[in-house]
Amino acid sequence: MITAGIDLGCEWAKIVLWEEGKILSYVIHPYGMEAISAVAQRGFDEALTKAGLHVGQVQSAGVVGSRRDATSLASDLLTESICCARGSARLFPQTRTIIDLGAEKCLVVGCEEGRPLRSARNDRCAAGTGRYLRMVSKLLNVPVEETEPLSQQAEKDVDIETTCAVFAESEIISLLHQKHTPAEIIRGVFKGLAQRSYPLLLNVGLKSDVVMIGGLARNGGLVKAIEEVAKAKIWVPEEPAIVGALGAAIVTWERHRG
Amino acid sequence: MGNAEITGLKYIENEIAILQRRIMKIRGNPDPRRPKANLLLYEAELEFREEQLEGIKAGKPFGRVGGGSLTKSLGFLYWDGIQSADRTHGESAKRYFEMIRKEGMAEHTCDRTIIILPMVLSGDFPKPNFLFNTNFECVPIFLSLNSIACMLDIPVFMVDRHFDAYSLMEDDDKLNYLTNQIEKLIAYAEEKVPGCKYNEDKLIELQHYDRLFIQKNQELYDLRKNIPCPIPGRDAFRELRLASVYPNPQKIIDYMTVYVDEMAEKVAKGQGAVEGEEKIRLLWSVSGPFFADPFGWLAKKGVAVPASEMSIFNMWFSRRQPIWEDPWKGRKLAPLEEEARQLDWVWGRLGDWWIQTNINTCKDLKLDGIIYFMQWGCSVTNALGGVMVETAEKELGIPTLLIEGRMLDESTFDRQDFFGKLEDFISICTERKQSRR
């Protein structure tokens, strides 16, 4: 049975096609200025093409994410904790804790054998999310993808004292005037992001193995910062952004397998 | 004795109008989905408010002197300031918050306990002639009542209560300590408020009504144990007044009798309060953004909320405390001793009590999870959130959602965030329940 998992986050659509134990294809698309429903449809079509399938071969689809209501492609409306847990356990069977850092969220899930036991997430605040990093990278005129190698150039980090992403902007400008380098500031931002996620980790009970998913997991500098704060090794899938969609495909497969 | 100026009737007049409309609607076109007993409840509430209105206009004393039964036995009209504050919402609540901010009052405390201040100070709610206050975990209420007394020059009597469960321990020394204070409270009230006089026969009569009322609530609590639960989630939070404060206490007993019978009939028919199948059952603890109707939202998803842990009524059930007229070391207590015993509504003590009552309710009612609302400014319950999570996990194997917010202030409410977290939690509870089978 072939199922589809669609993860519609704040900025990206992720689609996975799944067949009992195997990812057939996946697609990741930014929304840009397009309607989310159109991007989801386009991504779904592309995933079908990549897998050499047509739509009739997909028995069911599940959708997850903050923008899941934007599409009518899926019949199963799913929640993030379950999809994160299933997807992570598929890739790392020993997963006990998941950190999902996205554009607007930090979700932490404690789980066992792919089942979520408890979760904690940030309130609607940019401070512990990808938005914050994007704001900083824009301010420093450094593309987000270059923040990791840049952070490695810093000999020390600097503490960003404010907890608010909006006020952090003026604090960072002050730090630049104090001759701190962008590399040091970036490392400080990574540390701040890690510190924001730490209480959530404690809330769900930090247990190994810890897996990080979501777009920000591609940033090795951030992963390292969280490892330092949490004092735990963090595993990152090859493509961390699709884990939610993978989980959605698995959950919908479980529900419809009969 | 009369009030120098009769103010503060706006809230009461408004409530009377609302109740009259409700009663007219029920009599004219009753909603078959609602309990028939509601008519009796609204009639009793209307009588309560009308007694307040007419009594205040006639200059009768209005206040709190210990519990409801003692207050009424002294000839007072019952001042229900805090409960009335709980019922504000929408534009009224907004207006009071603006007053709080403008007057420099404590804004970031628990909203349900601060809002009575602008209600009284603005003249919307009647000023009491006498107040009773006591030490317990709800420091914001303690401070609000003292503030009202201080700002409006109202006599207030402080009763000092023990922090350990003297009513359960049946500690004679502690009971005597409280009883002596109640005697002084009565004497002070009689001195300060001309026209009020302690009537012991009246107190005994009212205490008996309170016993009957709590017994009916115990029956209701037992009905909540059924799966599916017949009682809607929003009723789990409905904090009824004790029978003794109504002008016609028998009416509220009659209401409870009819309501219990209706719920029992639903149990016999297997009818639940949620839409479709009852998938999970949750405890809702502390308070919540009721203006957003979370219980209606949950009911649509097949989630029952058979109980709340906030209502003082749970102290007799989940805390297993003695009710009026229960024996004390095999003997019957004197009326003022009974009042002293019933003042033992310290719900948190050193923390373990609060946790245990939540756990007891979950066990009694076979609940699958806890929604623990971290009410801003509620230092006691907030401090115990983490302990609640750990204890529920360890003793019951059920998850707890810690979710922040305020009860009355809509300006701080993020609907998407709130319901998103709720939905996620429900899916976790459902999965975990399925894996327990």
C-alpha cells in the first residue's frame, strides 16, 4: 500500500511517498509568494513523477503542520507529535527524544518505540526558532547557510542577553559597535537558541537517543550548540526536513492498512 | 442601618435581567438538549440576586462572615464578589483591565482575583459592609479582599487557620483554636454592623441544607465515573453556591435532585456528553480561557472532561474531607465547631495535598490525562506544574499538558497556539490509551 505524507509548515511544503518500509520519493518546496495549496499540489505531483507513480496508486494521504488546512489533498489531519515520533523512530529506532526546530516552532517530544509520550513546545514567540536565526543572518548580511561555517571561525561566543527576537536586533547592533565579530555573534545566537530549547527538553525528560529534525537541523553549528547545552549526543537524519512528512505517511498507512 | 449611597447595583441588575431572559426562554421554548433542571437553577439564582438587590436597597447588611451558613445566620446578605468576578468576560472584563492598568494596580497577578477590585471601586458591584479573610494558598484573593477592605474602609476580620489537615486529623486543639476565633468573628461583626445578630437555630438549619447539597454533589461525582460521562465539560467547572446562601435553600436541593436524576437517566441509556464516541477523558485543572469555549471544542473531538480540580467542591470528594454533620471522633460537633471544621478548605497546603487531590480525581474517574492550566499569577499551582507532570506519570502512567494563560483577559490569548497544543496533547493521550489496551 502506498501512502503520502504532507507536512505544510510555515514556509515549506514537504511531501513523502511511502510504501511499507521504504521512502519512494520526497520533495521539499518553499511557498515563496505562491498559494500554499498550489505548492502542495505541485510538490505532490513532483513526488509522484519522481517515484514513477500516478495519483491513483496512492491509497491515502495524511497532512500535518501549522498550515495543514490549506490543502485538500489528504483525508487524515494529523498532529505533529505523532508524526515526529513515527518518522524519527523509522530512521533511528532508539529515538527517545526529538527536537523539531522549524521556522516558527520548537517542538520537543519524548517518545518510545515511535509513540509520543509527552511533548512541549514554545509559545508563539520567534525567539527560539528559525525566524530568529533568519533575522540575525539578515542583520549580519550572512546567508543562513553560511552561518555554520562562519560560527566555526569564532574563538569565543558572546552572550545575547535579551530573550526577545525583536529586541535582540538592537542588542546585536550594539555588539557589532563593540567590535564583536559576526562569527562570535552567530555562535552566541546558536547558544541562545540552544538555551531556549533546553527547558523544553527537561520538560519532556531528556533521554538518549536524541534526534533533531526540521530545517534547522541541517545547521551543524546549531546542533553542536544544543549538544553542549544538553550534554547529549544528537543524531540528525540525512534529510531532517522531511521527517514530519515521513511520519505522516507512516501514520496514515497504519490507519488504512486494514 | 442603611448605606450612605446605594451603589454597585449595576452588576446585580444586569444578572437579574439575564436570568429573567433565560427563564422566559426555557418556559417558552425549552432546548431539549439542556437539562430540565436548569429552570430550577435559574429560578434559585434569580431569587438569590433579587434578595441581594432588595436587601441592599433596604439597607440590610451585605458581606462575608466566614462561610455561607454563618454569614446568613447573622442576617447578612451573601457577598459573592469573587464568584461574580469569575463571570465577567468580553467587554466588561476588558473595561476592568483598563481600569487596573490606569490605576496602577497589580496587572500580572491572577486576573480572576484582581478583577473584583475595579468592579467594586467603580461602583459596578456592591461594596460589602463586612469582610472575613483568612490565610490560605490563594494569596491573590487574600490580598484582593484586604485591599478592598483597606481602600473602602470596610471592617475585616482575619481568621488564622492551620496549614495541616486538622479536619481530617480530628485535632481537638486546632478545632478549638478556630472555634474561638469564630466566636470573636461573630462578636466583631455584631459590633461593627448594627442590625446583624447571630441566630444559632438558623445556622443549624443552614448547615443541614449544606450537608444535603454536598450529598447530592457526591451522587453527581459518582455519576461522573461512568463511561461515557453524562456531564458536559463546562459543567465540571460550574462552581455552584452552597445551598445555605440562597434565600430558599430547599430549591437548590430540589434542583440538584432533578439534575442528578437526569444525569442518572443518561447513564442508564449510555448517553455521554460528547459528540459521538467518548474517546478519552481528561481532568482539567486550575482554570482556563473559558471565553474560548474549550469544552465545546473538546466535546466535538470526543473528549470528555468529567471533572475539574479548581472547584472547592472537590475538597469533599477528591480530598475525602468530612462534610457538615459528619461525626468528629464519634460525636456531633456544636454549630460553631462545625463552621470551624468547614473552614478547613486549604486546598494546597505544602503542595502534596494539591497534587494528591488531582491524582485522586484521575483515579476515581478513570481519566486518561490532565490539562493543567498555568494561570498567570497563581504561584502555588504554577510551582507545582512540574510535580504534577511527574506524579501523574509515575502513579498513573498518564500525561499532563502544561499550558499557560489567563482566565478572563482575552488580549493575551492566542487561539491557534492554544488549540494547537490542545490538539497535539489529545493525540498523545489517545495513542497512549490505545497502547495501554
